[in-house]
Amino acid sequence: MSGRDFLLREWLKTVLPITQIRIAIASKDASFRQYFRVWYNEKTGIVMDAPPNKEDCRSFLVIARAMRQLGLNTPEILAENIEHGFLLMTDFGDRQYLGELNRKSVPYLYADALEALFRLQVGGDPDASILSTYDSELLYLEMELFRSWFLERQVGLYLSDDEHNELDNTFSILVSNAVAQPRVWVHRDYHSRNLMVTTSNNPGILDFQDAMVGAVTYDLVSLLRDCYISWPRKQVESWVLDYRARLHAFGMHGLDDSELFLRWFDLMGIQRHLKAIGIFSRLNLRDCRPHYLLDIPRTLGYLLAASSRYSELANFHKMLLERRLHLWEVL
């Protein structure tokens, strides 16, 4: 037993009505956080272990409570130890959206997820000080992960000066698209691995601690063009336009043009997927988690499909094809 494991067990003895702790790993996400399930009095709870020198669990606490006030089903915090980076929370169980989604279940599971997203976007005050802004600098930094971690390190591909310039131009188009959109609270990882099927107030929402104020289409594209599961384009666009209509009817400004909203959605997706591909590569190379590579082909497919529909991205699309990145999964 490591020193940190011992520390965690000793803390649990002070906050739970038991002395014999039964505990098991529940999950480990793409950061330094780990999650454990603990059993007590015929109940279960989830313990988050966020090493203070690597993670700050205070943002998790603040945002969890703020989202619960909006009616979202985030975990209830039962006990906390900020000094050591431990939180005890309610347990949503093991029914992750990803494992439950299929053609029959997707209409009602996505209806619930879109309802929760609506509450977040219309309820969260973008001018409140609780969240920082998802600004141009961060958007650029995220896309640079594609260049440095995927193209250069994962694939071993070094671009020509013209190709670097084209990538820079593409990044600029994508950033301009993001910052032009109405600003809302953004979860930033609103997808099938962070949504849990729950018996009441579905879905249970996880991994929200990096939430910011950003583009209205960001979480929508995270959900509907999920890196881990895909749906037919016509169905996705129907969901997108129905959601825009609901926001517009509610009174959100700047949503009069449905075609513009689709463009925002498509280009926001390219930005997110460039970031995701870079992160998947980094998780493989730096953190020895090669299973994330399995999700790159689907994510690259989104890039190719979306970039093919906009003339200003024609050169970027051509570069992906000429560099045979569309065949990356078989190289």
C-alpha cells in the first residue's frame, strides 16, 4: 500500500461510519485524477483522489455545486479534504452513456443530455466570475497539440513551410468562428464517457471541473460528434437544428440563421477534433495509454468530412488527403 493509499483510507475512516474500508478502483481519467468506489452501510460512494501537486479539486467543488443549482445532476459532495486532494461523492453507478447508446436508446438518452445542456447554457451566467473565458489563446494552444503531438511525434511528419502556413491559416479561421458565437457556460468534455445513465434526473454529469465560458456550439459538438461513437450526418444535423430552434425560441440572441449555426457547429467540431487527436497522441506517447489511438481514425474522419464542406478549408482538406492522414489507421 502506497503512502497516498494509506492516507486516503485513514481519511475515509474519519468521515464514514465504518472502520473496515472496502474500496476498489472505479476509473482513471485522462488526467492525474483517480476514482475509487467505497462501500459502507449497504451504500456506495465515489472517492476522487486528486494529488494537490498535480490537480486542484477546488474547481471541481465549486463547479459541481454551481451546476447542481442549475438543476444538473452532478455528484453531491459528501465530504472533502482539500489539503490532501480527496473528495467523497455520491455514486452514479456504472452505466456510462457510451455502453448504453444504440439506435433504440439514442433518442431518449440524447433528449435527456440535450435537456441538461439547455439548462446549463440558459442558466449559467456568462458574466459571472465563477468561470474563466475560453479565449483565443487557449483555442490556439489546444490546436497546436495536433501539430506537435500527432503530426510530428505520433506520425513523424514534418510539414513544409507552406503546410505550416496553411495550418496556421486554418487555426485562425477556427478561432474566429469560435469567438463569434454567443457565449455560454461550457462543460468542455460533454460526451458519452462523461455522462452516466441515472434513474432520476438523467444524465449524471462527470468531469466538469475544467468548465469555462465559451462558444454555444462547443458542448453540442462534443456530444453529437463524439470521439467515441458516431451517428449519421443527417441525424446529427437534425439534432443540431432542433437545438438551435429551442435556444432561439427561448430568446438567446444571435441564433436567427440556421445555416450559420451549422457552420459554427462544423468548424467548432474541427477545432475540438484537432485538439482531441493531439491529446490522444499525447496520452499514448507520454502516458503509455495506447488504447486512445483507436479513437483517432473516427476523429480524423470528422475532420475530413467537415473540412470538405467549406471552401475556406479546401487547402487544409487537401493537405490531409495528400499527406494520407485519412489512411493513418492502416499505416
